[in-house]
Amino acid sequence: MTHQAHPYSHRLGILRDWKSRWFTNDPKQYREFMKCDTAIREYLTKRLRGFYVADVIVERNAGVLRVVVQTSRPGLIIGRSGEGAKQLKADIQKQINKLGLSENPELKVDIEEVRSPESNAAIVGYMVAEGLEKRMPFRRVLKQTVEKVMANRDVLGVRVSVAGRLGGAEMARTEQIKKGRIPLQTFRADIDYAREKAYLPYGVIGIKVWIYKGDIFDDKKSK
């Protein structure tokens, strides 16, 4: 039996950085921080579904908790004159208060724009889910998505896999489409990976997306 490793965790410390950036030696504090991070991510995953969110990064400094939301459509989240961002910050603060933590740090919410959404696996996964939820044929959705991703100059390979009751069939199955190279075993290969779900009347369809953007060498990283 083979052991499949997550392409992101596989490259931590080589090409990728942690999505939660903080450090503590206190076991109690570590437990609280982990609980808080998980609650924030779960809440934002539900709250910002449909806003094309690529990633949520949590940073902690002395007395400051910073949540960075990366999205291809920041205007949808920020809203008119920043009302949406203020409301989002207030809602995140409510979720943190519910946990009853020993410390209550100052909360900062930053919304960053993703310049190239077609080369981001999380956004591409949501695009596939959106197409399936609109009852479009899954093969057409996969083909159109792969062509759209490969049209991007930075992308050298893409693979999209869907699993579940495809087309409303009685028996679940897995289908996938691939174009270009996806070298999963190469550590220096810059592979973006994401999982998404499409919620349909006859069940949930799982979506996995791999996007290969070339190899990263030390001389490139240092520039």
C-alpha cells in the first residue's frame, strides 16, 4: 500500500510556510491558540463560501491576533466604505469570545487580493463546485476549468478529480482530468493543492485540485 502525503505539508520548510504563524512553550496556551485558530478557520469557511477565498492565515504577536483573508474578490468582502470588513471583524471577535480564552488579544483583519485566481487551487476548486451546483454536466465543467487554468502563463500542469454520485448516478465513482505535468514526488516542485465540496440534492461531491507552477530553486527563492 502506498502512503499519500499532502502536497502542502510535504513541502513545509522547503517551499511552503505555516498557515498559523506563532510559537509558545506553554501547553495550556498552545491548546487555546489551536482551538482559537480552528474555530476562526471553520467559521470563515462557512461564512465566506462563495467569496472566492484562497486561504486564511493566522498570525500572533504580543497582544495582537492578525487574520489575513486572501481572496480574488476583495470588494465583495470589504463592501461599501468598508462596512463588510467591519462586520466580519465583529463576527470573528464574537466567535473568539465564545471560546472563553484566558487572554483576549487585539484583533486585526486584513483582506489581501489574489492576483491570479486561475492558478490558485482553492479558487479553482470552488469554480468546479459552483459549476456542479448549477447542474452543469461534470465532464464539461472539468474540461472548461482545465483549459482556463492551462491558459495561465505560470501553470505547467493541472489535475482535477471529482468523486461521488456524478450526474446523479446510483453508484458513486471517481473521474479525473489531467493536462501537463504534476511531479508530486519532487520537493522543489511548486504544487498548489486544495479540496472542495459541491453540495447537490443527491449528495456531496468531493473535488481535489492540483496545480503545478514549475520548480523553485534556491537562487530564485533568495531574489
